[in-house]
Amino acid sequence: MDEKKYERSIPTSTRHLLVRGAVILAATTLLTLGAVGFAAVGALQTATIHAAKGAKPHKEQLTITLAPGAAQSFNLPVADQPVEIQIDNYSTNGGVQTPSEVFSALANYNANGAGMSWVGTNNDGTQSAGNSIDDPSGPVTTETCGTSCVIATLSVSDAATGEVTLSTNPDTNTIDNTFVVDLWY
């Protein structure tokens, strides 16, 4: 049925009630959504206020150059809070590494010496999680060059102190590798 014919078939008084009802329904819906939105904004503002009172993110950057088969240890900068470890090996082949030249991990060690836990993302996008109780040395994250080919590994050296070690594989490296390691906390 044509809309205009349908509209004409409804008595005028009923049409006015329907329009008023739709307006009232729309107004009620907007008021409800407004109240919910206002509450959500209030919650967001509260979260933002709490975040503003907390410490600002910190970043430490290390540049580590390793000969094939060499290793360098460093400590996570803080205990009892997550530390994001971002690693870029930009010197692997003088260009962009396939599948990627970046690998990372989110790690935490306990100040009481109880251990370390982590979630690592390898340069090929695969992920793994672990802890120093089940796997005392890791690996935490790895840079690969294909199946069964490892360029570099970040492993746990001393879980009680938050020490990790970045090492290169002598079998797959023929040049020195320079790593930029960003530690966010």
C-alpha cells in the first residue's frame, strides 16, 4: 500500500496520537540515553582522574650491539608492575627483516624474589606465555628467520632480580647485530 494512502486511511485524531506518542517515545529514549551517557562520561572522567594522579609512563632505551654468539644481560627497571620490552634488530641484513625485525614481551618480576612471568610476541607474530617456575629461563621472546631458524633470543637470567639476557645465535648470524631495546613501565 502506498504510504500516503495508508496515512489517509488513519483518522486524524489517531494520527496526532501516534505522532505525539512517537515524539514522547523519542524524547524518553533520548533522556535515558543521555542519563546513561552522562553516567558513562562520569565514569570515564573518574578513570581519567585516577590515571592523572598516577605516575607518568617511563621509558628507558638501551642500544646493544652483539657479535654472532654474544649475549648481554640487563635488568627490568621495576618490580611488581608490568614492563613492556620492545626490541628492534635493525641491522640483521641492512634492510627490513622478513617477516619482521621487531619482537617484544610484557614481563613482570616479583620484588620478593618469587619469580618472573611474561607474554612474548616473536617477530613472526607468534606468541607464548610463561613463568620462571615452569620454565626457569624462557625464552621470553625470539627473533626468527623461518622455521627452526633463530637470530636472537631474550631469556631469563635471574628471575629473582629481574635480569634478562639478549643473545644472538652464532649459526645464523654473520654480522654484528645492533638492537634498540625500549623498556616501558
